[in-house]
Amino acid sequence: MYRAFVKRLLDIIISLIALPFVLLAVLIMAPFIYFCDRGPIFYNAPRRGKDGKEFKMFKLRSMYVNSPNLKNADGSTFNSDSDPRVTKVGRFMRKTSVDELPQILNVLLGHMSFIGPRPTLPTTPYEKLPEISKRRLGARPGITGYAQAYYRNSITQQEKFQYDCYYVEHLSFWLDVKIIFKTITVVLLRKNIYVSNESAPAEPVQITKE
């Protein structure tokens, strides 16, 4: 009942309540983002959603225009507290997760949920994905999720996928409540925002451009 109906209903209700506050935050941040390099306010990224369906994920742009999209050797997104691609206001947005706020619109449109596995880039055809990648697509991707809340960027991509699969297989109201409270704690304490130099999988490689 919760997975099939209640979770989606709660997503709609909460996103409608949150939307005015999100719009206000966007209006406040927009001038700071624009005047960093006179570039666009939003970064609309292609992502893979539930059952492999692609959609455009909305984010506030935190990098300079035409910044290279770097990936670690394990496929995870490269991030660092000294990443030169990130603008000054982008650093603030990433630390506070403000750049993720426009995804509320993705939730309202049904592309995403508040809680679920973080969406990934559609770089490989769905049919050719490994089984673990397909299993984690059994639920709508989330603004936050089990791996995101408890480990954020402190674990490898493979470990994130394993925790994502656990979430999909054990999805429940109480698990979502735990993830929400854990997310609030992590954001307030700014924990695991960046991969430490010791735990980084390998030197990053350039894949595409933002």
C-alpha cells in the first residue's frame, strides 16, 4: 500500500507545500549564480529514472559554464573541496544542498521521489546494465536516499549501489522516515560532502562537459 500509493501521494502533497519556498530560494540564488560567470541559472541534467526511463533533472548550476564532467575510475562523480570547476556560490550551494532544491519540481512531475536511490547518468543502454544497476531502478530516484543520507560521498559507487538495492527491497514508511531525519542531520553537520584524498578511488577522468 505504501509503495504503490501512499508514497506517491505524500510526494505530491509535500512538494506542493514546499514549492513556494523553493521558488523563493531560486529567486534569491539566481543573481549570485548568474553574476559568477554570466551563465545560465539551471543545469538540466539527463538522468535515468524508475525502470530505466530517462528524464531531465533540474539543479541550480554550481559549476562554471562548459566545465568538464570528471568521473572517478569506479564511475562515481569526482568531487573535492578544492575543485576549480565549482564557483564560489556553487561551493555554498553544495555544502548546504541548495543546488538540489529545484528537484522538488521533478518530484511533483513524477520523475523522482523525495526518498530513493540517487539518479545516475544514462551513459549505458538499459539492456546492457549489470543486474545490480537494474535492481536499484525498481523505485523512483530520490532527492536523498539511503546511501546518500548515511554515507554520501564517503563510499564507492559499487557500495552505494548495494545500499540502493537494499532500500528498494526493504522500502517502507519507517525506513523513509529514518532517512529523512538522517539527511537533516548530515546536511546540518555537513558530513561526507567530499571524498577524502585517502579514500578517493583513483585519479579522475574526463567524460563529458556540463
